[in-house]
Amino acid sequence: MSQPLPRIAFLGIGLMGAPMTRNLLDAGYPMTLWNRTRSKADAFAPEAMVAESPAEAVRDADLVITMLENGDAVEQVLVGSGAMEILKPDSLLVDMSSVQPSLARRHGQLAETRGAAYLDAPVSGGTPGAAEARLSIMAGGDASVLERARPVLEVLGKVTHIGPVGSGQLAKLANQAIVGITIGAVSEALLLAAKGGADPAAVREALLGGFAGSRILELHGQRMIDRDFTPGAPSRIQLKDLRMILDEARAEELVLPLAQQAHNEYRSLIANGHADADHSGLLLELEHLNGVLLGGGYPGKES
């Protein structure tokens, strides 16, 4: 006789959490949802229970997933709201947000005091990866705990065990360093080519077949050419991740000049009013700095 599926509490029904919830519901998991803006959770009300508070959501959950904007939000939802104190013994808490490795370790210890297991399991792949169930999931925690969570996580994407608690967050920081720096490189490369008279769309197409080809060039390079900066991953989130990268580097007595430069550029982008633009919108800061648009013309005078 097959075992019943675990009840999942999902906290954070935003850009990433909503499609992840959709995939878990489609896989048949019973779910209780909570979101600060309740209407986002209510969209799933015919298929899932909607809780009034994080504590109510986790009370009867076998597995709790958090997908929140930053470490402060995770701390408030899990600890400030009292949800951590209500976790069932033998339940499993999986934080899929991007937070500081030190915070992941602290939350792992708090869960352990409740007799619950813990994984930090941040993701890469953005909203397309969430919708298509092909997220890259970077898991930190005991291998045996990961095996408990694996059937659920594999509904959402591909899972890689990185190491002990906190290691998943370190892998996510590595991912975001590459993403932020590479978006800057693609912006500069396309603007350089276009300013000299080349067709940036043709340059992108040519580079995709060579050593410079990447998912960033493929997806975000096209966004830059189309000037489509509707957020999949907002620039303010990229800045938050770059700030965490630099904090972690300082703690480890490392100097990361490329990450520092990318951080400074995103900080300027957001200061100029583009906090909610997609992180590929770093091109806008480069255009502002140079007084020229990728497609020709001048900033502020787009047709």
C-alpha cells in the first residue's frame, strides 16, 4: 500500500512561489499556502488551503517550503511570527529563498531544537525555470534529509547536494556572482558593437555559436535587444545578492573586484529608479553612463 503524500506548507506565493506551487499542486500534493498579500495565495484557494498566518500554515505540515525575498523576510516569517516554534517534530523545513549562509545555519539549528530537519535549497532558473519545473536546486544539509525531500524537490527541477547546511546558499552566491558579472559583460559587449555600427542582434547570434555563448547572452541579450525589462528577477534582488556575496567575501578575507564593480553598477541602476526592472536592465545604467542607447538615439528620447 503506497504512503500518502506529505502535506506541504508553502510560504511566499510571489514571482517564483506561484509557479512552484502550481507544479506541486499538479503533482497531487496537499498544500497549505500563506502569503503576506493574501490575494496571491487565494488564487489557488479551490485547490489548496489558505492560512491566515505562517504559524497556522506550518502547524500540520509534514514539509515546509519558504520562498521569500530576502533573509530579513525569512527571519520574520519563520522566527518573528512564531512559526518555527510550531513546527511538528520530524517535519522538514526547506528554505528555497536566497539568504546569508550564516542565517541558514542558524535556522537549521533552530529547527533541530524542535526535532525538525532542515535544508537550505536556493534555486536558479528564474520565473521561466519555475514555470517549466526545471529549476537548478542547490541543497545544503545532511544527505539523508535531502533524500526525504527529493521527491518533492524533483517536481520543481534538478537537485544537487552541495554539502552541509549553508552550502546551498554558498552555491547560490556563486551563481549570482556569475549572473551579475556576466549581465554586465553582455551589456558592454552589445553596446560596444552597436556603437561601432554593428547590428547587435546579429552580434548576439554570432556569439552564441562561439566560446562566448551562454544562457545570459541567449536570454538576457535578447531582452536587451528587445528592451523588455519586465522583471523575471528584479534588479533590487540582484543587488541584494551581490551585497551578500561581498559580505561573505569580507568574512572569508577575500577581495572580489568584479563582484564589487557589478554591485556598484546595480546600486546606481536602482538609484536611478530601476529597482523593479529585470536584472538584464543593467544595460539601462550603461546607456545612462554613456549617453547612448543600444538601438541608437539617446536616453530619455526613445521612440
